Amino acid sequence: MTILTRRSLLRRSALFGAGLLAAPAVARPGARRSLTLASLFGEDKPETRIWRLIEKLVEEKLPGRFRFNLIGSAALGGEKEVAEGLRLGSVQASLSTVSALAGWVPEVQLLDLPFLFHDAAHLRAVVSGPIGAEIKSKLAAQHFIVPDFINYGARHLLTKAPVVRPEQLSGTRIRVIQNQTHRRLWSAFGATPIGLPIPETYDALRNGVAEAMDLTKSAYAGFRLYEVAPFLTETGHIWASGVVYFAAPFWNALTEEEQEVFQEAAAAGAAAFDAWILEDEALSMATAAAQGGEVLQPEDREAWEAGGRSVWGDLAAAVGGMEKIEAARETL
């Protein structure tokens, strides 16, 4: 027998309500078609601002046709729950890290391989080429339509106590994204991975369920994690690639003209998002510093990189083989 907690009941109610807001599937002539969008953050963050921009661009080209119903602050759950909402039809669009979609498309883990990408330009070159096109196709087969990729920035280590060398992680309970890439990465350093949705992370760190995690600088302040994990070590071990994505039933019901407009708006939104993330990282770190957060520099960089790259072989089969990994590494 399944026992539903108050939290799960509330979340199911939210998803059900979102589905009602997104109905009807067939709009009356001249009526606006509603689409429900999910964001993990509030209005001031890039994750929400991108949808306001996309809404504006769509309205300019297709006036009066669509109503954007944006639900922010993780009210519809974490990334996996939102992805399930897209598949169920209760959510029509959102953003997601590729990590959260690995359960449906294991090949996306290529973009999460630690210490694979030199910088943001390298990552953009890969997702704009054949590898990115293949990933889009595989996501589409799982009912996720991806007009473009986004870059959340580099992921860094967050800890309750200072950590600058990889051996200091031995025995540490670390919150991870719930996929094998992240589990294997931190296991390689002797840490104990604990898979948790991002909305539950603050309490886990505060209560000692977890002692560390990794995240981008922008989200560090977005979730006020400096209050419970005041040390950020600039490992930059993974570039947090993500997607702007739509539910296939919504996308496929659009006319060719409408799809083109949404495609162009999403691409413009993605470019703006990447720029906003850079600005938001600076604001985030200033906020963290003012609240007692401290930035640390990792020692023995070679050891960090060796530990991270040790998982490449373990994941090669899932992401398309070592040839695919080498092709990504050599992309210019």
C-alpha cells in the first residue's frame, strides 16, 4: 500500500492544478492557449527571467495566441518531478539540467563528465554540433522537445567545513543529483553520495543528513545555501549544461509558424540566459560573502582532475563510447 505524505499530496495537487490551468487541449477559435511553465526560482533569477523574455518575444510575433502561466519557486517540485509533469501533460515547458534527464536519456551524461570541458565556449561548441543534435533527437524520442541548450555555469564543491584537497572528502556524506555520473564522481573521492531533489537540500545540510554538495555559484545564493554550507571550493569540475524544453504534445500541436516562433524565442532566451548567469554569479557570490560565505581554492589540482576523469571509462558505454568522449574533448 502506498502512503502519501502531506508534502506529496500537496505536490500532486499542484501538478493536477497545473494540468487544469493548461487545459483545454483544443482551444476555442480566437481564445488564448494556456501553457504552464515551471521554474525553481523567483522572478529575479535567470531561470524565471528567460520565460518572461520568451513570452515577450512570442507575444510580439503571435499576439493574443498564448497565455504563459509561470509557476516559480519550485512550487511544482524539483527537476525530475517537473520532467514527469511534462511527460504527463500537466506542465508544458521548463528548464532542466541534463543531469536530471539522464534517467530517460543516459547519453546526456556525456555533457556532465567531470573535467571534460575547458570552458563555456568549448561546451557551446559541442552542444551546437553533431553531439548536441543527437542528444536533442534522443530527448525528443522521450517526449522532450529541446529548441536549445543553456549553460548554468561551472559546478563547485560546497561544504560545511573547509575542504581543499580531494582526500578530505573521504567518508563525507555528499548530496548528489540522482544519476550515476554524480554518484560515481564523488565515490571516486571516497565520499558517500546521497541522492536528494534540490528543494530538500537546504534542510539536509542544516540537519546534518548531508555535509557537502556541489552546485553552481548562481544557485548557491538562490537557495541560500551559504547559511548551511558556508565554504565554496572553486573546483569547477562540471559545466552544468541544461536545456530549454517543451512537452511534445504541446509542441506537436503548434503550427509550423508557431514552432518557428517558439524556436527563435527559445534560442534568444538561451543566449540571454547564459549572459544573465554570469551576472548572477557575481551577485550570488557577493550575497554569500556578505552572509559569511567563504571561497576556497583547491589544492593539488592534478589529483582533483585525476579522480574526476577516473569515471570516464565507467560511463563510456552509457554515453556512446570513448570515441564520443574523445570527439567532445577535441571539439573546437
